[in-house]
Amino acid sequence: MTFTPRAAWADTPHPVRAAVAGALGAPITAHTDLHGGMSPGPAAGLRLADGRQVFVKAVSADVRAHNHAMIRQESTILDVLPPSVPAPRRLATVEHGPWIALATTWAAGATPGAWTDTAIAAVAVACRTASAHPAPPALPPAAQRITDFDGWTRLLKTGTADDWETTHAEHAAGVVAGWQDWTAGSALVHRDIRLDNTAVGTSAVLLDWAYAAAGAPWIDLAQLAADIVATGHTLGPAAATDRAYRLLRTLPPEASRFVVGLTGMWSIRAATIPDTVMPEISQWRRARAAALRPLVSRLISDLRGRTPGDP
């Protein structure tokens, strides 16, 4: 999926760029624009006169208020993460007029275009490392960071899109029921694990912490499993589904229920929430839900008979 290109760092208003340099305590001598992600704002690697390399992302609230709010939220979260969590460190947050910019330490590694077995293993370790920490008190429960997990129930009311949804929606709604209770926990969870939110080298760093929360310690691994399928594996869809299923089999049944919930979330959002700034997001959501169908069918089959209230 190709999203609308990010704005260039050089096109960011000069007062914003000057304020970032001032907050970092050194002039910016070079930059490299970075692409990907779900913001129309610029993202760049900056080279500073003192030799440091840092990451910066920025956006104007006049362009997309959601991303502006997420940068402010992430700035607060990064400050309370324990040093042993595999995350970048906040260096500066600058607000100038409608603009906000966040500068962090540079995360070594790269973000591949599709999952590999090496990347899965590295990110799984990073997820387990993060969730071994208790969530800082400032973070809310995971249920406050999860929306539209009633997607399957709503699709039953608004009308399913095709025969697959008609066949599976009622069972899926039963599997996901009560998610506010079974996602609860005290572990630190990133809550937005996707390949494009990681930097993978010999180890992995988790990026974009705006949705961090306190929750069940398997949540990030469940999201990893979903993203292996939704983003894709270098060996193809069958390998992606296989890797995701094998990962979920090492986790409590609730992790499989979470993947079913994510699929319903993407389905209902694609059907009901148009994005006027980045309209391709609706297509992205629809594609993810479709890719997950083979895995969801298998998970529902596994879960039926042991989930209270399931038809």
C-alpha cells in the first residue's frame, strides 16, 4: 500500500526548523526525508553540527489534527518509559503556531518492506521486553486505546459486505465479546505494533508510542501476528498465515480473540470512516481485513466451543 507522500522537511516553515535546531542545541547541517507511515507531515533524519544523528517528525494541525494530537501524546509517553524499554528517547518537542515537531534519538536498523522470519523474531523479543515492564502509572488502560472492537456486531446491524462476512460475522462477534475485560492488565504495551513502527537490525526498536497503555502482556504479540499477515511476509501469504498462527499458538486464547477483533475493527472502519486527508487509509484497512480472512477463519474454528457465549 502506497500512501500520500509525506511533506518534505525543507518545506516545513523556517521558524519550526529553527526552533527544532534551537531545542536540540546544534545547527542542522543535513537531512534525509523519510517516507511511509500514516501522517502527511514530514519525517526526517537530521545530521547536527555536533555529529549527532536524530529523528524528527512534524505536522500542522491545520493539515491533520489527529496526527498533531498523536505527536503531543507520544511526547508525554516517551518521557515515562523505563530506559530498558526498546524505544527511542525524546530529545525535544517544539510547538510553533499550528505546528508540532518531535525529535528523538535515532533508532539503528531499518524497516523492511515485508516481514521476514528474522524480523519477526527480533520484534517478538522487543515486544516481550517491553511487556515485562509494568506500565507507568500515567498510562491509561488498554481499553481506552482500543476503538471499534464492536466492529463485527455493528456489521451484523449495518449489513455485511459479502458471503464471507455473512458466514463469519456472528461467530466473530461472539469471540470478541467482553474484550474490555480480557484485554485488561498491568503490563506496558505499545498497542500499535506494525512493521512500519519498527527499526530492525541485530535487535529491534519499537517506534511510534502514541498508543501505549497498560494491558495484557500478550497484546503486542497478538498485534504482531495480525501484522505479519496484513503487511505480508517475503515468502508469501501462506507463509505469513503460518507464522502468525504458530505465534498465536504460543499465547493465551485471548490473543487469537484479539486478532479477530482487529479484523472486525479494520472492516467497520473501512466501511464507515472515510479519510479526507489520506483517502487511501480506507483502502489500507480494507486490504488488511481481507488478508486476515484465512487466519480468522481458522482462529474462529479453534475458539468455538471454549469461548463463553459463542454461538
